[in-house]
Amino acid sequence: MSKKKNNGVNIRSGMDKDSLREDIKLHLRHTLAKDEYSTTNWDRYKSVALTVMDRLNDRMLNTQQHFYKSDAKRVYYLSMEYLIGRLLDNMLVNLDVRDIVAEALDEVGLDYEDIREHEWDAGLGNGGLGRLAACFLDSMATLGIPAIGHGIRYDYGIFYQKIQNGYQVERPDLWLKYGNPWDIVRPKVQYPVEFYGNQGTVNSSNGNVHYKWENTHRVKAVAYDTPIPGYDNGIVNYLRLWKAESSAAIDLKSFNQGQYIDAVRDNQLEENISRVLYPNDKVFVGQELRLKQEYFLVSASLQDIIRRFKKMSSDFTKLPEKVSIQCNDTHPNLAIPELMRYLLDEEHMDWDKAWDITKNTMAYTNHTLMPEALEKWPVSLMRNLLPRHLHIIYEINRRFLNDVKIKLGDDKNRLSRMSIVGEGENPVVHMAHLGIVGSRKVNGVAALHSRLLKESMFKDFNEMYPDKFTNKTNGITPRRWLKQCNPKFSELITKHIGDDWITKLDELKGLNKLADDKEFQKAFADIKVENKKRLADYIKENNNLDVDPNSMFDIQIKRIHEYKRQLMAALHVITLYNRLKENPDLDIAPRTVIFAGKAAPGYTMAKLHIKLINSIGEVVNNDPDVSDKLKCVFLQNYSVSLAEKMIPAANLSEQISTAGMEASGTGNMKFALNGALTIGTLDGANVEIKEEVGDDNIFIFGLEVEDVEQMRREGYNPWNYYNGNEELKKALDQIRDGHFSPENKELFHPIINALLHEGDYFMVLADYEAYVKRQEEVSELFKDQDEWNRKAILNAANIGKFSSDRTIRDYNDEIWQAPEIGELKPE
């Protein structure tokens, strides 16, 4: 491909400093129409983003043409959430030109660090699910797998969290306020998405009866593409997000008569489908708009997939050979009846052939062990919104239950447990059951999680389909979560073991031999303190609180939920506070306990936990008796970019969920990769992290899954723990009596009621003593900085298994079986 040159500079394609510098200047003047007198920080940021997009678009076109010419099998990743965060740094790291761009900017008097701070996080996800999807896209591109992510382009992402007087207050997330330079609108790539109507019949010429969906209401799905570059390999995949637009013209008659609201009302209602991301509180609540969103994603994506397939073949029996669709959680599982509907109604295929194609094309990832979080859509709602799909689901279920009777016997209780459509006065469609029955493979996301799926939640299904369930332990991309967010540590690693670790994370094992090296330990420790100073500056600026970078940074960051047990960490802060009040000279390691995370707007208890943490901080941080040894702070508006500041600064990673409740976790992996030690329960991926880093390099405590189950069976009495531990009793009494809420002494009574009078379902009190004792060991170890750093280095060295590259290769080897081209040289 020829490149136009200007004085030897490759305009819009060169990766050298001169080409990048000149393109930035050209975009500023000719694309944005700004000069040195009118330009703003946003303009400068956008000119850099547009310059990067020039390079990405060039590579994306080459990549897609290569996949098309080779007729490669494609992977389609369907997810309602993508928590992609800021993209500038990520794009430049993967193109391997971050330092070059920084130099180019410096030559025109601009600071790269300042410019990248002006990008708004793309918060199109609630937490781990969406962040995992973003990591997976990065790894698919890095491995060279022909893959496209599909999602929704929400106008408003996860809400912006303000902390006012200690309370969470939600504000709209205006991530598109100034536009998004990273997406490419495809106005010609649009599909009709149907809702409502009824199921009709058509008699064909051969006498067969075919069904059709008629009298529907139509919405348009318009495609917006974001390039996803692999790491330094010339490959650029993309994420396709769908925006809802009205398919009807404005009612001009109403408008001319002055009835503006009537004229635009229907258009606005249709466009509401992609208006806002639903905040997830881990308890499923059926809402029509949410079901509309899920079908909107599925319908548009499948039309896109089928269009691309039909360019190469009209033989749908080959669909599983050319297409693999991965459903990220139950949300996209409507793809199963939607693909059946297309094959039956549009291609007029017989049921058995259509079903064989469908179940060999689909795969489903389960992300939860909590039954209350599994989607169960009311039949009445689905009958109204998706009548044809409900009919297909009923037929899938009828045939499935017949198969169960043949294979496992006519056990009414078993049939009831396994039915896709629930029974009773208000029947529901179990979306997880639909996903299991209609997929070739079903996977959990950690070894423990996958085992529990087979042994408990989906035991009947595992007996029916013993080869269907598999494990795919989650992973994180080392590009963003080490090279990008912790550049000094990355440089140190590369200096000693080379840079192969960036795409082969197991290479970090080369650090094992350096864990006892005093020079390497010192370099590691200096970098950690530098990262902590950066976070301390952020805390000072945003919370007006001075924290000591030499204290232990004890960090818990994740969604605020009772099962994640931020409350237990808060009780530990109170315990340390009480100990220091009784003995100010107590010899403990100085500690700064840092929380961040969002509670779903309707999750009253989680929001009260945020208030409690902030109230504890108010007392602790303003008490001169303890202020040199203990601080407690809650950082508002947790996001990907805030995580990028917090994770490299952490000494201790809190992963303390009730055993059997966290499917995997990925924060645990990010912390360990950046040289933090973990305190945690044997839950989720903690189990496998322990296996990798060694028992001596992780602080495991508390009840295990079987202990929790046994205590629930035999009867768990939280009062026994309250009465049996004086420090716990004192902490709970202080919360109850208003020590941390003198303005309203009854403010935290609901927390005490949940713990003592309502059974303490998440067993905070049962694990408290073991947790506090383990924290004492943490404190003692931190006093010995050489030994602490040795263990921290060993954590980073042995975390290579948890690269998302490994996870994606596992998916591809067992489920997708698409090509991995690895590298594609630019033309």
C-alpha cells in the first residue's frame, strides 16, 4: 500500500516520531479547526486520538481483509457489558508507540501525562463481567483470533458516584458529552429489530405449515465500531456496539399542530433501549426495558453474523464450522431461540436440523453461584414482547424434557428442577437452563466455581450432559494491568528477564531467582513507594486527607455487596482503632485502609455500608491518638482508570468474600501481578492463586465452602460469635450505639439487625476472628520489609497462569476452534 509523504513523513500511517507529530498538528488544524489561540485540552487529546485512529483504521482494514480472503472461522463474543475504561494509553501500549507519542508531543510543547487525563472512562459495564470482556477482546486480538465483540452503545454508562456527607449519590455518566473519537459510526450497517406482535402461520406450496412473526413494532440498530489492536502484531479486531434509533419518521402533523411532545415521544421511547446501562445488584429483577435491551443486542448481532456468513456460503449446515457465538452470562442467551427462529422461519429448515446447527454454534459462560442472580423472565412479559420466541422456547423445553425422561427417568421433581419454563401461578423462563440446553459447551470461570456448578447448582444438567460442562479460569490482560498501569515495574522486569512476558506471562517465573536479590528487592520497593506517593497525592487532592506512603496500603476495591464483605474489613478497622485507643504505643505496622466501589442505586444495605466506612474514617482520621498509625478512606467513583492508580500502589489485596459466593474475581489477579500480597478466603480464583504462589505467600483464612454449607444445614447462630469475642462485641456495640454516627445513633441499626437478628447470611461474624488473627500476621510481616518484598516479588513471578491470553487460548482450543494467526505485517 503506497503512503503519501510530506517531506519524508508518512502521513496518517507512519509510526515514527515525525509522522505522529505532524499528523497531530494536521488534525488539530484541519480536522478540529483549532489553532494555538483557540485550542483546549480536549482538542489536544482528541487530535492525538484521531492520529492513533488513522493507524488503527489502516491495520483494521488489512486485518479484516485477511480474514475475509482466508474464509476464517469467526468468533462472536456477545456481552451486555464492556468496561473498557480509557483507551488512549491502551491503544498506544498495544501499538508499542507510547514513548514515541510522548516524545512527539513534547516537541510541540505538550505533556502526554496531562493529555491522557482528559479522556473520560467508557464505563459500559458494572464491574468484573464487563472488565473481563474487555480483557478478552485484547487477548483475542493479541493471539490473532478472528473475533468481533458485540454489545450496546449506552448513552449513559455506569453512574458517576459522588460521596456527599458519606453517602453515595448517583449522577449520570456523561461519557459521550464531547463525543467519542474512538468509534466509527456505520450508518449503512443497520438492522431492524422487532418487538411485540403475534405469531402467525403460512401454508407453503408443499403443504407444510410455517410460522411467522407479524404485526411487530420495529426499532433500528445502528453499528458503531471501536478498533481493538493486538499487542505489536499488526492485527486489529473491533468491538461493534449497537445504538437504538427510531425506525419511524417524526409525526409531522402533530409537530405542525404544536404537539411537539407527541411528535417525538415514540422516537424517544424506541431510542431508550440504548439509553442507559442497567446497574447490577446481583439480584435479578425482571424489567421490560432490560429484556428489550437483551433482545436488541441479540437480534442485531445475529443479523450481522448471518449477513457476514452468507457472503461466503448459503449452506447453513456449515454455520458451526464458520461461526462460534460465546454468550457472556445469561444476558445474550436469547440468541438461542433467535437463531432457531431465523433457521425455521426464514430458511424454512426442519426442527432437528435447525436445532443441531444452533446448539453447535452457541456456547454459554456462567458467572454466578447465587440462584437469585440468575435471570428468570416472566412468561407473561416474554409472551407480550417476544411471542414467537416464547413459542420456540416451549418447544425446546418439551423436546428436552422428553430426552430427560428417556435418559434419566420420569422423576417429576427432577423434571421440575430442570424445566426451562418454570411452573406455578407466575411461570418464568430460566435463562441459564436455556443456555445449558441450547449450547455445545457451558463453562464456569474458576476451578472451584465450575466444580460447584456441576455438584450443586446444575447437578441435574451435569448428569444429563456429562461432557458439556468445562472450566475456563478467568484472566487479565498483562498489557493494561502491568505494562500500562505500572510502567516502572514493567521496565524493571524487562531489564532483568526480557520482554517476552508481555505476551507470554509465564515468563515472569524468571523473577523467582530475583526474589532474594537485595538490589532487585530495593528497586521493587522504590517503585512501590513511588506508586504509593502518586496515590497519596490523589487522595490528598480528592479527599483532603494526608496518608503516609510508607504505611501499609491495605486496599479493597470491587462492587459494594454483602457477599464481598467490605463490612468485615470495616470491622477490622474499628478493631485496630480500639486497640490503638487503649494502647497508643501498640507496636503495629502503620496501615492505610482504602476502599472504593459502587453500590447499585437500589441496594440500600450496600449503600449503608459505604456510609459506615466513611463514618469510621471520619472518626479514625480525625483522632490524633491513632492518626500516625491508622487511616481509613473511601475513594469516590471507582473506575478502570482509578483502579490503574490503586492496584500498583497496593501492599495488601483484600479478597474476603463468603466462601462459595465469588465465581472468580479478577481484581485478585491484578493485585498479585503488581506485587501485592493477598488476604482472602478459599473462594473463586483465590484457590488457584494459592496453588500458584504457594501457601507461604498468601494469607488464607476462614470457612471453606463445605464449612459454610454445613453450618447453614445445622443452624448458624451469630450470637455465639458476638458473645464469644470481646473485640467483635465492642465494635458491633459501637456501631449500634452511634459511636460512628453521633448525629443519628440509630443510623446503622439495619446493619446490626442483619448481622445479629436476621442470621448474618454472609457469615461475617463467623469469619471475623480468623480474619483478625491473619491480619496480625500481615502486620508482623510488613515490619520486615525485606521478607515482605520477597513474597510480593514471588506473587508477581508466579501469577502467569492468570493471563487472559491463556484463558482465551483455552476457550479457543476446546470451544471455538478458530485460527490463531498471531501476527499480520502491515502492507
